[in-house]
Amino acid sequence: TQLLEQSPQFLSIQEGENLTVYCNSSSVFSSLQWYRQEPGEGPVLLVTVVTGGEVKKLKRLTFQFGDARKDSSLHITAAQPGDTGLYLCAGDRGSGTYKYIFGTGTRLKVLA
Amino acid sequence: DARVTQTPRHKVTEMGQEVTMRCQPILGHNTVFWYRQTMMQGLELLAYFRNRAPLDDSGMPKDRFSAEMPDATLATLKIQPSEPRDSAVYFCASRGGSNEQFFGPGTRLTVL
């Protein structure tokens, strides 16, 4: 059973378009992270959100943690080819160990 | 700059052979994670250590997998005997005082 479901699984868009990726669960998380992974490399942390309703921005990326801390979204404005990659959300159930469970992933391709 | 290193980067072996993967965490990081990534299952946590002591290896098949930290600069993951279903990319990650994990580049394992 996958605790964190991401949608869509795959997304192919043109440069300049906007997109939103969703990360959903029936479980509550004390914090949630978003990573981007490029081919042949390990995931790289983009952001950590810890408060229900929290919104964080990283240039053209906007991250939101759901009020109930069960879901999150990542919105990209004016996507660029450099945004291409696998986006992973990861949640911490709050055991104090900061052991994160990773989502199913969204594979994004931005065409020039 | 400080990075997690993993060796080998690629490994092709035959079923039944022993496989050893090595990881050098970032100097000063006291928590080390081992993950496995496949298309079907995504990124799964196999085991993790804090201050070289194993804290959780519940994600690891105990009969054939073993993970150790002989010293603070080396973590190993062994599979004996290996099976085709073990084919995956294995990532090591380390963490220091924050909740940010730094991933290595991974070892791509193919078991024939």
C-alpha cells in the first residue's frame, strides 16, 4: 500500500505552460518534502513544509501543504526545459526519526 | 563541495553472486539511509543508521540483505545471494543536523 499517491504520473507540456502536481494521502504528516531527481542522479531537496496551510515559493515553484497536513501541491509557473525531471514528495509520519516515506513520483517533461 | 559518494556506479552480476555496495556519507553527517528505486515500487527505504547504529531495517529482506557501518566514513549494503528481482538503483543518503537528506548518485544493479 502506497501511503503517498502523486498525480499525474506523467506530464508532458510545452515551455511556458503552467502545471500543478499533487501529493495525496489519508495519513497525517508532521512535515513534507519535495524533491527533484534528474536521470542518473539522486533526488535533490527543493523544499520542506511543516505547518498546515503553509505556502513556500522557490522562484517559479510554489509549494503548499494542506490544512490537514495530509496532502500537498507543487505549482510551476511558465515551465522551462530545465524543470524536466522526476518530482517526488516525501512525508514524515512524526516519529521523531525524520524518516521520510516517498511518493509514487511525477515524471515531467518540458518541451522547448 | 561535500557530496555523498557511492561505488560502484554500475554493477552487472549473475544470480547467486554476492554484491557489495559502498557509500561514503558527507563528513560530519551522523545519519545514513539506504534506499532502493524501481519503476514499479518507486523509492523505498531499506535501512538507516544513526551514529553508526542500525535504527530501522524493516524495509530490507533479512534473509539476503545486510547493511553495516564499519566506521563513520563507510556504509555498506550487501546482497547474498543476489536474485534478478534485486535489480534496481540503490541510493545512499546522509543527513546532518537538519532534516535535509543528501543523496548519492546511486548504484545501478542488474542481476541476470
